[in-house]
Amino acid sequence: MHQRTWWKDGTVYQVWPASYKDSNGDGIGDIQGIISTLDYLKDLGVDILWVSPMYDSPQTDMGYDISNYEDIYPKYGSLADAEALIKGCHDRGMRIIFDLVINHTSDQHAWFKHSRSSKDNPKRDWYIWRPAKYDKDGNRKPPNNWRAHFGGSAWEWDERSQEYFLHLFCPEQPDLNWENPITRDAVYASAVKFWLDKGVDGFRIDTVNMYSKGTTLPDAPIVDPSAELQFGPHLFCNGPRMHEFLRELYEKVLRHYDCMTVGELPHTPDAPSVLRYISAKDPMLNMVFQFDIVDLGQGSDYKFETVPYPLTTLKATIARLQTLITGTDAWTTAFLENHDQARSISRFASDTPKNRVRSGKLLAMLLATLTGTLYMYQGQEIGMINVPPHWQADDFKDIEAINYLSLVRARSHNSPTALAAAIDGIRAVGRDNARTPVQWDSSPHAGFSTVEPWMRVHDDYPSINVADQVVDPNSILQFWKRILRMRKDHRDCFIYGDFEMFDPTDEHTLTFSKTWEGERLLVCLNFSADKRSVFVPDGWGAEREWEVLMENGEDGNEERGWLKGWEGRIYRVR
């Protein structure tokens, strides 16, 4: 039996500050904007607020390049504002967690400025430096063939000190050297303990399995023979000392606080490896984000080279993740959106005007009934969708998308066909889909700001916004409020219950049960536009009493055993 605690029972809501709410009319979201909505979030049913990086930063990667862990990006506010946000959450009985980005810093962090100043600086080995290699013609080459996540070499040449430094992401995000114990202690003090002492209740930990890369840093295998650089995540994820480092972080800092941790765990497909990070008897992390669901449809080498997949693949993925912790002392997460993912209605259901509302409610029923801690992302509660088809390359702001477009232009010699395919891929799975400003009302700029925002507002804000949905009892927002209350009312079954997928080969419907001791729930969801019959297993059929707990049909005309297009129901079965 899983031990009950606040970070298991709670609903987490992620805020990405730049696009959440602007309070001072500069076109950029800020901390006071977040504070102004705390009552809205509390009323929604949020228990834990997760705030993406607000630290001081040059903003090369929207705050994931941190120049000072102990201060706030001025456009977001001040340290006093952050303290007021923490207090505002606690005053309302909510918890708050921050993003913890400690695989790398900004190249403008004081630590890196010292490190790159000379080879004999005491902080030189706080980062990962290597000498150049040279080919047979004497041309300088990086230490290995690793491709960075956002394209280009993972190594940047430093002219002053005549060596390369490693950056798994942007060149402006040099990787910290976790092999150095002095570096680790400095990270723990500045990035972790500093904020826990200010009352933060935990962290979402960025790239939590990339700190240990070994010391040899060999070439990645050739996956793309046409390219000099190769993507080899197995060489920098889950390295030889990864668990040692996380145990140390827990022992030195985390265990002394009533705090939660959720780690971002990419490129870790096998269950035993995942479970090692989240076992209660060997404390490292409380839970992790696995990306098996949100990675569906992405290309294997370049994610924007999207591929189709059937509903059966989604069903099998959900079942695998839901049964991961069965019979263990581990815990898990349930999410469909975050700041790095496209909008779930567009990806997994139908975002057409006819089907969007029903689809949003369908996905709410799916997510709210899954075992694990529930995570929501800003705008998900009102059914925000992907950017529209007419948006072009100049509308995208994300460095990952911009770099990919540059790569496609170079490799295709500016082929219009290749460029169009790249833009289609970005529209489908790009991060900018999640980063359009939150649509608060139908006034200019969607009520996000009084001036033109830093990023274009989605064109549909007059019809999709918070203000309209607050007063509409049939809106997606009101549906989320009801189902989050239901999740708490039935927490044994919804949050902790055993999961079983039914009829895994059906290509149109998704049906599963949640059971806890004597309580039995049946979740029936139609992932198609047509009316479908629902498979009912033995022991759940006509001889049982079915009570509808929740449904997304607008007409209230339930037909047991059948679902209309994008319709779903949650039954209590006796």
C-alpha cells in the first residue's frame, strides 16, 4: 500500500512566467501577475503551484540559462516578489515548487566567467573542458561528435583559453562538472538550500539524469551517416555516478525539509531503470516525468519529423506507465502538457471548433482518473490549442524551432517543400504551442497584457478565454473544477487505485478500470468522431449497477454501452 502524503494527493499546476499574466504593461508575464491569479487557481482546485524558472537569466533559453540562482530575472520582478508569491500560496493552503536547473548554468553566471578566464583558475574544473582534436589536414575539431539538443555541436570553442567546453543544450548553457565535489556543494547551497530556506516546498528538477556523463566522453554511434554530428543520449543520460549524486543531494539537503521532488527523466525507456530513481527505500526522487506519451508521433532523430501512430499505441503506452509502480514502493506522475509540449487537445483529440470542447473534457476525464500525482499546465483548463495553420516561420520564438529551421534550410538548400514540412512539424509538436500567452478574456491581447506581448497571442482568444468560461457552466474550465473535486472525493480509486486496460486492440475507444478494495470505476472514452460501442469485460456488464459519475455529453442522453463522437463517461460499478 502506498503511503499517503500531500505531494501524492495534490493537483499540480505549472506556470510558465513569461506567458502567464503581465501585471505592469511591458508585454511579459511576471510574478505579480501570478500572485493576482492565486485565488483563481485555488478555486480551480490547485494544491501545488509549480513555477518554471524565474531566476536571473539572459533568457537565451527562456530562463533555463541561469546567471544567478539567488536572484530573480528583473522583468519578472524581485526577490521580494518571489517571497510574496511563496507566502501567497501558503496563506491559501497551497504549496509551491520551483524549477531546479542544475545540469548547466548560463555562460553569464559568475562561476563560468571565472572558469573560462584561464586554465589555472580555481573554478576551471567546475565545468567540462577538453582540448581540441585535429584531423589529418590539421583542422581543429571538437573533442567528440556529440550533437546538442538544439542542434550543432555540443562543444563550443573558447578562444581565450584555447579549449572546448561542453553544452548539451545551447552554447550559452555550459554544463556543470558534477565530478567535482566542490561544485556539487556550491550547487546545493545556492540553487537548492537557498530556496528551501525561503519556504519553497520542493522542485521540479530539470534533466535530472544528465549530471553524470563519465569522464571519457566517447564518440556517439553513427545513426545519421549523412551528418558529422550524432545524437547519443545514452552517453550522457543515466551515467555511472548518477544515483550517487542524487543520493548525496537527498542526504545533504532534501531530507531535512518536508519537500517534494519530481525529476525530468528523458531517454530512460526501461522500467527497472526508472524504478531505481523513485524507490522509497533508496530515497533519491519522489517521482519522475516519463515522456513516453508526449513523445508519441515525434521523429526518432529530429522530433519535428513527425510520424503517425494508432490509438492502440497510446493505449499500450498509458497501460505501461500506469502499471509501472504496481507492487512497488515507487510513485508516478500523470500529465499530458507542459512548457515543452504541444497542446494535448490538438495532439491527442480534435481541436476543430465542433469537437474542441468535448475533446478537452474527454482528456480531462482521462488525466484525472490516472494513478499518480496529477500535473496540469497553464491554459489546459480552458482548452487552449496549438497555433493555427497560417502561422509561419517568423511567428516562432523557440530556439529549438529556430535552429531546426536553419538546419533544414541549410541541408535542403532552401527547398520550399522541405521548409513547409518543417513548419508543419513545428506546428504539430513544437514548444511554442505551449508558450502563447494565456487567454484571460476577449479584450485586446487576450487580457494577458495592455500592450503587444512578447509572443503573438493565439488568434482564437475571443472564443477561448477564462472570463467566458468562468460564467459558462458547460465550459471546459467548469468541467475541470468538477472533475478535480471528484478526484479528491474518490482519491483512493482515482489517485491510488489499480489500473487495468480493457480491449487493447480497439482502434477507436479507450476503456479501463480503476479499483481500490471494494470500489470499482469504469472509464469509457471514445477517441473518434463516430458513435462507437464500448467493450465491457466479464463481470462488469448487465448484472452490475452502473452509476454515471461524470460525462462530457451535452445532451445528458446516456446510452449504456455506446459513446458518441469524442464522448466519455466515468461509471461507478456495483
